Amino acid sequence: MVRGEVSIDSCVSRPPWWSGTQDGLRFSAGRCGPSCLGRRDAFVDGYFGSYALVGLLLVVGAGFVAVSFAANRLLRPHRPTPEKRRGYECGLDPAGGGWAQSHVRYYVFAFLYLIFAVDAVFLFPWATVFARPGFGAVTLAEMFVFLGIVAAGVVYAWRKGVLTWV
Amino acid sequence: MNVLLVLLLAVPLAGALVLLVSPRGWAQHRALPVGLAATALTLLDAVALAVHYARGSRSDVDAAWIPAIGLRFHLGVDGISLPLVLLTALLTTLCAAYLLRSAARPARPQAFVALLLLLEVGMLGTFVALDLLLFFVAFEIVLVPMYAVIAGWGGADRRPSARQFILYTLVGSGVMLVGLVLVGVAAGTLDMVVLAQRGGAGLSHTVQVVGFLAIAGGLAVKIPVWPLHSWLPDAHTAAPTVGSVLLAGVLLKMGTYGLVRIAVPILPEGAAAFAPVLGVLGVVGIVYAGLACLGQSNLKRLVAFSSIGHMGFVLLGISTLTAVGINAALFANIAHGVITGLLFFLVGGISERYGSTDMGRLGGGLLAATPRLGALVVFGAVASLGLPGLAGFWGEGLAVLAAFRPAAELPGGLYVALAAVAGVGMVLTAAYLLVMLRRVVYGVPRSSVPMPDMSRAELLTWSPLVAAVLVAGLWPAVVLGVTDGAVRALLGVR
Amino acid sequence: MTGPATTAVQGVDLLAIAPPMLLAAAALVVLLVEAFRPAARLVATTALAGAGLALAAELVLAADVLGGGRSRATFCLPAALRGTGPASCSYVVDPFAVLLGLVALLAGAAALLLAVPEIRRTRLPAGEFCFLLLTAVAGAVALPAGRDLVTLVVCLELVSLPVFALVALRRYDGRSTESALTMFLVSVASTAVMLYGISLVYGLAGSMYLDRIAVALNPAAAPPAAAVGIVLVLVGFGFKVSAVPFHTWAPDTYAGAPVAVAAVLAVVSKVAGFAGLVLVLVLGFGGFAPVWAPLVAVLAAASMTVGNLVALRQRGALRLLAWSSIAQAGYVLAPLGALAGMAGRPELREELVAASVGYLVIYALMTTGAFAVVAFIGRITPGNDGTDLDGYRGLARTHPVVGVAFAFFLACLAGLPPGLAGLFAKVVVVRAVVDGGHGWLAVIVAVNTVIGLYYYLAWAVRLFAPPAADGAAFGALRRPIAVAIAVAVAGLVLLSVFPEPVLAGWSLTGTG
Amino acid sequence: MGIAYPTVLAAVLFAIGIYGVLARRNAVLILMSVELMLGAVTLNLVTFDALLGDPSRSGQVLALFVIVIAAAEVGVGLAIVLLLFRNRASISVDTLDGRGEAVRR
Amino acid sequence: MGLLDTGLRLVAVFVAFLTLPLLVGQMEHKAMAHMQSRLGPMHAGGFHGWAQLIADGVKFAQKEHVVPEHADRTIFSLAPAVALLPYLLVLLVIPLGPGLVALDLDIGLFYALAVLGVGVLGSVMAGWASANKYALLGGMRSAAQLMAYELPLVLTAASVALAAGTLSLTGIIGAWSPWWLLWQGTGAVIFFVAGLAELHRPPFDMPVADAEIIMGPYTEYTGLRFAFFLLAEYAGIVVVCALTTVLFLGGWRGPFLDAQLGWLWTLLKVFALAFVVVWLRTSYPRLRSDQLQKLAWQVLVPLALAQLALTGVIRVVMS
């Protein structure tokens, strides 16, 4: 790849980790100086660091579960019989398959949830910056508009009988 | 008098619009008079324009239309276009008059006349446009009305013929459009006057060659140049009389006019490169048409094929790239328009009376049964074969003559050969026309049922054409004098 | 979320965003009206009133922007975050945005009009239909003003998602549902591809703002991955505008959807897709033009050739229109394909973009008109579902006005006088392509124009043919459809005589 | 700890998604594959945003929108699938088509 | 963050995860017994049967693991872990006292809500994989319930975040003041109720209604895996109560000595809430599934929206 003269040469226009001197991706702070370098370390520590603990805990938890199941395997008897392995229907022989066709209303529940809960995603970023200086009544009004739309959705669903379940 | 130029297009357009929007009941009976009035007004306008031109005042309308594509509403007439404008206005008026007779009344006259007027707008627009794209637009405007006239009012096989007509022409237009745009982009202007003055300066050889190929290729379909002619006989056979008259009388001229007006002066290097090819194709067309005519049994088809031959002469004239040759071509153009227009009118008249144009079924004896009509057919035929003293003679004769002395950059030997073959073609023309006369006009009528001879209305309609043939034949300077100056101006003095 | 302490509050130019906002508000109102007073007539009237209001706002905006000669930019990057870079506004109403917004709005209103009789006649739910339609149009109106990838993506989805639902809205029609599913899956996958491309571009350019991307992404400084991202974005848009080879969903969907929805797909959705494509390619990825322009050129050539050739064989009206719209997409793409050499020639860029946009606008008008007539014939006349071309025989004899209007639309689509608007549009495209040095593409355009002519002409001829012996009579013309046809005819006649307003350079403003 | 891990993971997710879209014939599975692709997009966006320290947070903003878009797509998509299932279960699509043809010819 | 420090944090969280649910469970045994005027098991371990839960655990561990023949074996076996582990992960970010938190995430609230939602997946997996009609119905119901109650939960959490201006849990406690009890009171109740519903605790235990569908998703489970589901339920109570405490009741903030006794205040509040949970179980009849949905969509969601609006207005007025 032949490189011409690099005309733009600032941190603003080019990502700091991109070094124009070599081909391919190289994550360095070559062009941005020490501040970017610091940011990179902060990135690793602050970003992955905190979630590393979450990951470790997950590993610990998974280990706990695995150990428990392993120990359980040693402690418990294992004598399966066809009767035991038959699906439980209050002592009667199971009729039909185990998976029945489910009612469509569950789909409606899912749909309602999907719409509203995902919209709520926008609430959190807003909620955190809302109190900062410079944001005020206008920001609030904007969120009222948003809430109004969500509310209109609920009203619509209610009028359409989605919220009646019997 | 720029207003005359604008009126030239506005009058027929207004007529067409009036007919289109007027209620059906009203227009049903007034369509034909309205049509005649509009065409006649246009003819008057054209004559006035000619008078003005003769007095030496030049008309030129130039206004920006669509700056985005550099399209200007640029109209003007000069010696090259003026005769064609007059011819168009005359033929259209005659057609409108011809329709007035109850025998020729078309079905759905409102639509028919509206289409006729639209056709006139396109034809006149093609001849007066001085902007490449405007020329193209006008060129395209003609297509749909002509298609509709053939497909809606034609005879047997009208739909396939009409479709063939429009598809052939459109393929040509598409190619031509690319050529025009190429020239416009390369030169930075679409103004024909400016481009012609430059005479190819500023256009690279490649652009000129490619542009000429595309533009002339597109026009060649319209002319039609052999071997792109196969739509023509079918279209003529299927078209109603009026359609045939305009098709042969005007539409074919649009192709040759385009060559003279655009391709040759604007792209001289391209023209020089392809002129021999055009010449060869033209001569092939002459001979081919002659042979084909000998084998025709249908009168209408015969006249149609003869058009291919006549246009071959025009092409030969143009291909010499000399002032003489091009003047000859323009003269032949006019002559062919008048003569073939007359012939198609006559064939239409025969068809009205006998219900057929098949020579075998007509059987002969036309002169005996309807003496005046027969005489006129004879007149038309001898005019067409180029009898000295009639219009057909000068154009074709001069074209052959010009071929002996083509432009300096062209291969002289080839042109001498072409001239010789074209001479043979002239003989063939005479042969098939005489055969036709023998089979149809002379002899004893097959049936004894009395046929009405030429009516007064027909006489009125046709006599201007007869007069034109005589005038142009006896006094060719009336046309050549007009064209010559313009041709020399256009080509630079050659 | 943890930005600098400086305020990130952006000023909002309410007039600039008024049209899409009004449409969105109207959509909500329609939904509530439907919830409380479910009468089709009331709902449709409300929706139309909303569209009219938005149209008024758009006209005011147009007068302001065009009259003042100054584009209105809003949602700009605050000065504190801007640094030394360009202005970076998210929403810029420039002439380009005004024009395409207006077109989308008009096409949306027309689709609404087309739908009115169908809603009354069939079991199409009025409220949902109007709501979805207005929402989609709101997205399409906002999209041409978007100047960063986030806005563009959101607007594009705002156009797409309601359309999926619209296509499937005829709930008891299996064909409708199947076509909706086909379209949905294809479109969703293409969105994902496009988004992945966007994520790569973002990573390499460091910004979502098109003007910043343009500065950061130049082939000399960006790695090959940027080209990959750009191509992926292009693929995504290829699906949206149904360019060959990403077109396969279109014919089935057009044929399966209600006619009004097919009109939305063919016009509103396509206008939005092209607006986004132009913005992204020209303003954002300009530096990479040598990479993407040849691809676009190939897409254009393939689209028109395949579209026209397949359209030749169609016997169904909607399928024919679908293939024709694929072919027309090729014409719109062609000038963009000639953009490779725009680096040092800003005037060439202007010309090519103007050609593309001009064609798009005229395409929108003529296609809307054609669909209006199909809506008149199709599915309104009992016993004639308007899907067979032979069902149009004799239209010009029984309904001369509609027949002539339709013939005019077809002539425009074909680019044949009297459809001068279509002819000029094609001339502009050919001229621009030749100017861009792509003669071969111009020749392909010209040849395709001729191929296209054949089927448009064949259709137009049927209108004037005597009606088939067993053909059912056409029904009466409903007023909403008549209005739509009249508007399309008026617009096209106007543009046939005076196309300058559409073909003149509708300059794109990058930053505002 | 570099950018490589998240981006490569995203690329792998995306590739799996593409494979699923191309190889699967079940509409729901295709939809799931698309969701996988969108997940890759989100991951990419968030990674780049964090890495760039983008002051305008564009990456995260688009990531939020991608999540919402994904949800909306699932909603609409499942609705259509459900509709299709109903139509197929109640009225066979083939017979429906056949009747339409009969009227037309 | 050193290795030792990290290890310590993990161990602390893990220990809390193992002990607190047992304490809640024991409390439930005893409190319910007394409320229903009965003694409950009194023998294991001597004093008031304190070792009963341990005995239960031992018993569970020795029982056979039976997989139904048509079940989706892998999912069936994994479901308990999926149900349990999210609660462990949430505990990580819950602050016990000032500075006394295993991981102080700046988006702690978001994290907690996100991870909390995963737990229900365990029930759905169990319900689906069991190849049993009751289990499937239960799984469906539990999913539907999650979906209905997730929205009020998230909306009220957003209200708190809005009031505090941060998503960090410690930050929220820092911003808390007693009068929040007043203007966030509605939110607190909604959050708590929605949290209960997510845990399928009575009166929201329709998914496991034994009179109708045996044990819902857990019908086919035995032994340790069943015990895990039980453990998950009690861990869930701890987490929901702790989140309510942190978000609405001021966490470690007490009448005095916050710095030293913060952990105590937190635990007291958590257990007080846990007691309420038990109390509700004995007091209210089970809601029908349509009543469940109705409560969520027609009462809690509008109220939560109103609460959010109120919070926003008050924030603006105050600033």
C-alpha cells in the first residue's frame, strides 16, 4: 500500500489509537503523546478492570455450581426407571407430547414488554445528565414528550383490548 | 420577427391542446375545421417567415430553458431549414384539407387531428431548433403521434408495423442522444450555431469520430439508410394516407436534415472518416431499392421502397462533403418530399376507389377509368424517376455530379465508382416506375363499374404539390439559391 | 454518559424539524383517534390533515431555506466538543433536504389518498395503516437532512420498520404475509450488514458526523478496513434501494402488498434510501470514491439491464412496476457511479448529485402517478384485480382522462415525449455520466431506455385498444385517487415544461 | 488488553450471524442470526467508543439505538411470522393463489 | 486492585450469597409458622429447629437426579444455575456501608437491573426443557410476568436515577435524603411490588401455583437442582430487598453513626423488607393471571410514569 502525504494530522480528526505510520491496525498512542497513553491504561483498568471482577465472580459462581453438581453426583443414587422418567401429570399417564401449543396472548405480553422496556433504555442516560447545569426545563419537557408517547402506546393497547386477559 | 418563429410552433400546439381538452361532442364535428385552420395559419406563418428571410432579416429566438442541462430554447431558420419548414407546413395543411372530404374522414377525428397537429409541432421544431437537445426533443416528439396514427388508424398489420417503426427509431434516438450529449459535454455548449462556427475546433478526434458514429448512426435509422430500412415499407403500408404522406414527405427528411445540420458541420473530422461509408451505403440503398421495387406488387409498398432509393441519392450528395453535393442533397430532399407526398396522396385516392393498392388486383386501365387521376399518377411517376424539367431531376442529377468531385480528403476513385453505380440506380428507378405505369395506368379497366374521377377537393389538395414540382423543376434556383448561402456558411467555404 | 463537565445541550431549530415532528405528532393523534373513535373516515381525515400541516410547514421551511439562500442547521456539536474540526451538525435543512423532504411528503400523502378507498372496501385497519404510513413518511422527510450516521440509521429504520408492518397489514391474505416476511428478512439482514459497516467506519474515523468522517477517512491515511466498512454500508443501501443483485425481495413484495403500500415502497422508501446513499457516499466517504464508485456503476448497470429485461416478460401490473422500479433505480445510481473522479472537481460532484436527485424526484412523481392508476383499477373494480396488464384494455375509451393520464405517466417513465419530464431526467443522467467520463455507462443507459420503452409502450397501447370482450367494466373513479392522479399529472406537466427547479443543482451542505 | 479481543469477537459473532442468515431456512432462526449480527455491531460500537474516548459519545448513542432497532425488528418480525403461521394453518396459501388466478384468467 | 484485595472481595460476596438467603429462609420458616399459629419444625439442631434448613440441604443433596425422557437434557440441567447465578452477580455491586462495596460501578443500577432480568430465564429454560405441560405453562406464565413487571421496575429505577442524577448505587445513597421517602414513596412501593412479582413470590406466584400446575417450571426437578431453584428464590428476595433499600431507603444511612454502623442499618432494612415479603405471603391470596397483568399495566405502569414525571418536575423546580 502506497501512502501519500498524510494531510490531516490531529487527534480530533483521527482516532488516537490509529497510527498512520504502519499498515494495519496498531493500537498505540504514537501520535497523541503521553495523554493518550494514559487514557489507554485507564481504558484497560477502568473498563475491563471493573468488569473483570464481574467475570471472576461469575467464574467463582460457576465453579460453585460445578463443584456442587459433581459432589451431588457422588452423593446421590442413580437408578432411573421408565416410570420415573415419564413426564409428571399428577400420576396419570401423560397424554400427547410435552410441548403444547401456547396461547397467543403470551406473544402479546412479550410484545408489550419489548416495546416499553426497550424504550426505557433511553431513560437512563437522560436521567443521569438531567441534573447537570445547562439542562433544565427544556430537557424535562423533551422527556415528557417521550413519556407521552410511551403513555399513548399504553392507552392505545388498553383501548384495543390488549390489556384485558380473560 | 421572432414572433413568427414562436408562432410556428405555438399555433399547432394550441390547436392540439384545444382539441385535447374540448368536450367530445363539440370537437367531434369541429375537429377537422380546427385542424385545417391551425395548419393553414401555420403555413401562412411559414410563408411570412420565408418572405422575411427573403428580405434579408434573420429571426432568432434564444432563451434559457433548462440551464441545468444547458438546454436553450434556441430557434432560427436559415436557408437549409426554410425550405423544409415550408414543405412541412404545406404538406400538413394539405393533409388537413384532404381529411375534410367525407370519403377520407377518419374515425375519432378529434384524436386524429390532435395527433396530426402534435406531429407538426415536432416536425417544425426539429427543423427550427438550434440547440442539440432541443433538436433531440423535437425529434422525439414526432414519434408518439406517428406511432399512434399508424397503430390507431392504419390498415392491416398496423400494430406490429407501428411497433417496429417506433422501436427502430428509438434505438436510433438512444444512440443519437449519447452522441449529442457527448458532443455537448466535450464542447461545453449545445448551441448548434456556436458549434458549427467552431467547426470541430476544440473537439478531439476521438470525440468527433465517436460522436459522428453515434449521431449519424441514430439518424441513419430515420433516413433510412440501408440496411436499417426494414421498418419503412411496413410502416408505409400500414399507415393511413395522411400518415404515409407525412412519413415520407417530412419524417425521413428529419434524418438527412440532422446530418447536414449537425453531424457534418459540427464534427468535420468524424464526417470525413465516415463519409465514404455513408456514400457506399447510400448507393447500395439506391440499387437495392430499385431491385426491390421491381419485385413489388403493392403500389404503396413500391412508393415506400422508392423512398429508400431517393434517400440514397440524398445520402450520396451529403457524403461528398462539398457544397454542391449538399445543396443537391437538400434539393433532392425537398423534391422527394413534394413528389412522394403527391404519390402517396394519389395512392390513397386509388385505394379509396378500388379498396386495394395491390397492382394485381387493380389490374390497370386507370387512365381509361379515371383519366384525370391517371394523368396525375403518370405525372408523379415521371417526376419521381427524374425527368428533366421536373423537381426530381435536379437533386439527383446534381448529387451524382457532385460525386465526381468529392471533397479533397475523400477518396476520389471510390466516389467515381459510386457515381457510376448510382447512375445504374437511376435507370432502375425509371424501369420500375415505367413497369408500374404499364401495369396500373395503361390498359383496359378490369371492371366496367364507373369510378368517380378526381374530385374538386382532391384537385385543390394536390395541385399545390403539382405546382411545386413544376416550379422546382423549371426554376431550381428558387431552392438552390436559398440553400446555397447557408450551406457554404455552415461548411465554411469549400 | 460520563462526558466532560461542559454542557452538551444543543439548540433546537424548531422550524427545521417541524415537518417530521408534525408528521409524528399526527401519527400519534391518529392512533389515539383510532383508539377512541374507530371510524375509518375520521381516521383518514385526521391523517390527511396531519400530512397537510406537515406539508405547510415544509413549504414554509422551503421558502425560508431557498429564499434566504442559507441552510438551517440544528443539533450541532457544542463548541466545547468541536475542537478544531468542522461544525458537525446532525440535522441540516439545505435545498437537498427540502426537495427530497417535499417529495417524500407528497408521495406519502398520495399513498394515503390511494389507500382511502382500499381501507373502506377491505378489512385494512385504518388507524394502524395511517399511523404506520405517517411514521414512515416522517422518517423519509427527516432522512435527507441527517448529517451523521446515527440520525441516518434511525431515520432509515423509521422508514423501514413501519413498511414491514404495512406490507403485512392485509392480515388474511397469505400472499401479503409471505411477501412481508421475505422483505422483512432481507431488509433486516441488510440493515445488520450496513450497521456493521458503520461500526467499522466509526472505529476508523472516530466520529459519526459525516463531515468529520470525510476528513478522517482518506485512502492515504485509513486502513483497508475502512474500504470494507464502506462496501458493507453500500451493500446495505443496495438492499434498501433494491439495486440488482439485492433486489430479489422487491417483485414479490410489490405484488403481495396493498397497492398503496407498494407505492410507499416504490417511492417513499426508495427516496429515503437514495437520500441516505447520496449523503453517506458523497459527504462521508468522498475520499474513497475511487473504491465505491466503480461498484456503484456496476450496480447501476446491472440494475437497469436486469430490471428492464425481466420487466419485458411481466404480465402483471405490479410486478412490472416492481421490475421497472428496479431498472429506474439503476438510472438514479448511474450518476453516482461516475463519481470516481470527483476528487478535484467540486462542480462535477454537484452536477452528478444533481442529476441523481433530479431523476429521483421525477421518478417519484411518475411512479406515484402510475401507482395511483393501478390503485384505481386494481382491487377496486370487482372482478378485475388490476394485476394483469390485459385488464387495462380500453381504459382510455371508457375513462379518457384517466387513460390519457396513465399513458402520460408511462411516457414519462419511458422518457418519451410527451413525457418530457422523464426524457429530461434521462438526458440529465446521460449527460452527467458522460461528463463524469463513463461513456460506457451512458451507452448502457441509452440502450436500456430503449428496452424500457418497449414494455411501457406495450402497456400504454393496451389502454387505447378496444376492451376485451369479457373484460369487466372499470368502476367509478373515487375522489381521493382522482386527486392523487391530478397532482401527479400537474407536477409532471409542470416539470415537462419547466424542469429547472428539479434538475438545477440542489446543493448538498455538509456541515451547515 | 487490546482492542483485538472485542473486535475479533464481534467479527466472529457477525460471521456466525451471516452464516445463519444464509444457511437457515427457518424464519425465526434467521431472525436470531440477525440479532447476533446486531449484537456484533453493538459490541463494536461500544468498544470503539470507549477506546476513542469520543467526547460526543456517538458510539454509545448508536449502540442504544441499535438495541432498540433490534427489539423493534424482533417485534415486527415475530408478528409477521405469527401471521404467516396462522394463515398457513387456517388457509393454505396455494389454494388462495389458485383462486386469484382463476378470477383473473 | 491487588490480588488479595480482589480475592477478599470475591470471598465476601460469595459468603454473603450463601448465608443471607439461608437467614431469610429460616426467618420465613419461623415467621410463617408463628403467623399461622403453628410451631413448624422444632427438632433439628435443638433451639427452635435452627438446623432445619441445613438438614433440608443435606436431604436434597442425597436425592436422585431424574431427567424426564423427552426433556432437553442440557438445558434441563443448566437451568438451575442460570436461575441462581445472576443474583450472585448482582450482590457484587450492592453497597453494605460507606466504602463497603465489592465493586462500585458507575452504572451500578443499570447493571443490577440488567443482570436481575437474566434470572427469569432460568425458569423459562426449566419450563421449556422439562417436556411437561405444567412446566411449559409455568414457564410461559413466568416469562409473561417478568415482562409485565419489568417495565414498572425499570421506570421507578429510572425515577431514582433521575432524582440522584447518577446510576451509581453508592452515588444514589449519597444523594438520598429522608424526604425521598415522601416523593419517591410511590416509586418505592412499585419497585418493591414489581420485584416481588419478578421473584414469583406470593401473591404473585401464579407461575408456580401448585393447585393448578403443580410446581410450574420446577415440576420435574428433584434433588440438588430443585434446591438451587429454592436458593435462587431466597437469594432473589435478598437482592430485591437490598436494591429497594439502596434505592429508596437510603442504604447505609441511619439515624446515627453512618460511617461505623452503616452495614448494620443496611442489614436491618434488608431484613425488615424481607420480613414484609414473608408477611405478604401469609396475608394475601394469590392473584389470577389476568389480575396480575391488569395490576402491572393498568396500575403500576401509569403510576410509575407519573412518578417519573413528578421526579423530573421536582428536580427542575428545586434547581
